[in-house]
Amino acid sequence: MDGRHTALGNIPHMTDGDIETLLAALTRETRRVERVDLSFGAVWIKRYGTERPPVWTKAQTGLANLFGLPFLRPSPALDSKGMTAREIRRIETFAAHGIPVPQVLYASGNALVLSDVAPTVTARLDALRDTDPAAHDALLVRCAADLGALHAKGLCHGRPHPRDFFVAGDGIGFMDFEEEPEAAMPLADAQARDLWLLFLQLTDRARLGEATARQAYGAWRAAAPPETEAALATMIRFLAKFLSPTRLIGRVHMGSDLRRFLAATGYLSEVLLAPRAADASKAGKDD
């Protein structure tokens, strides 16, 4: 880690009182993510190494190797310092491509201090959900469009979720860069997984139903690389095998995770697989 972010006094507009407040917050280490109000506005402390890696990461790797499916691989595991360095590096990479991101104000071992980038897309969606469904869904479509533009620049987010996006003028900004799937799989697979993860949220939240999903997919596809859509088709072909058993489980208990899986994977299956099956059937009749 270089020395650009290692002095609290280098943060613009900091007063002596702000330094004391921020130091006290950094020392507490009470929460993984913490908002701190200073004289010039809010900043966010993000701490690393406070959570154990999910127990299923080894299983993910085993399944990926067993089935020969790279998109199942988890991002490489790092210690707290490695996670901090990864987030700084990825923020700087996105910024270099002209993508709105939080500013790194301070870094110290296992913690970062980041600029405030409110409002998040989640907060904006919550405000629009019942008052303006059309604007609500237009924002979801904007998320998909800007994710596609990000993919066109050779990048992927790794964990695209409305809570990890923020409103930046007429577009979308990105934050929370803890994941780096492209370090564990081909970029096209990482980007395909990005789109599927976004659709887990988008299809569940859309107020106008499938029309919004259709617009969102079209907006993403208009910018995304063709090889990413091909990787997405391979991924969905595998995941679609689990739609029927998931529906059976859902008859007993339809939790939110099952509901999102069915909605997103089912829609993407229709878009990516059904037309190809129809084309194959037509070609067989023509023969």
C-alpha cells in the first residue's frame, strides 16, 4: 500500500475535532461498516477481516472443478490487508475508466475510510416503489444498462446489487469491490455472473413485471460483449436444470432466495434458451 491514504490530515476539510472523532471511531472497531458524521459531512469506515469466509466456498470450488463450470468458483480468499489493497486497486481501476466510485480518503491496515456517495439505488428504489412505479423500474433498467457499459470496458463488479450502486447524476455509480471473480474465472464468465446476480434482484423488485426485465436485458445486451452473452447462456443452461426441483421445494416453503432464483433464472432461460431450442426444432423440420 502506498502512502497516499495514510494520513488523516490529508483528508480535505478535516478539522482537529474531525480527526479526533474519526480516530475514536477507527479504534472502536465495533461494526464492519460504520457511518461517521464529521464537520463537512459523512464518511464511511469499512473494516476487513471481521467475518469468516463462507463455509461453502470450498464446496463451490469443488463443484466448479467437478462440472467444469468456472462461474461457480469463488473469488480468491485474501487476508484483511489483501482485501483492503484489492478494494483500493479496484476502485482506482474503475475510476480510471470514468466510472463513478467512492473516493478512498484513508487506509490503515484492515480498514478504509470512504467518501459518502448517497443516495444508494436501494434508497431511491424504496422511495419510488409505491409513489412512481414507472420511475422505479426505469432506475432498474438504468442499472442494467450501466452494468452492460461497465462490461464493455472490460470490467466486472463481482457482487452487483442495488445496495452496492448509487445515483450519480443521470447514471449509476458502483461501490463495494470486495469480490474479484475475474481473478478466478474468465472475464466473460465473471460478467455473465454479474448479470445473473443483478437479475436476482431486478426481477424480484420490478413493479411492472416482465416488461421491465425485457427492457433491462435489452439495455444490458446493447452494450455488453457478445462473448459475455454466450457465457451467460452456458451458465443459465446449467442453472435451468434446477428450476423444476426448486419449484417443488417452493410448494412447501417459498423463501425469498428461492423466489428470486426462480424469477431470474426462469426469465433468462426463456430469453437465452427457448429461442435457440425453437430454432433447432425449425432447422430439423427444414431438413
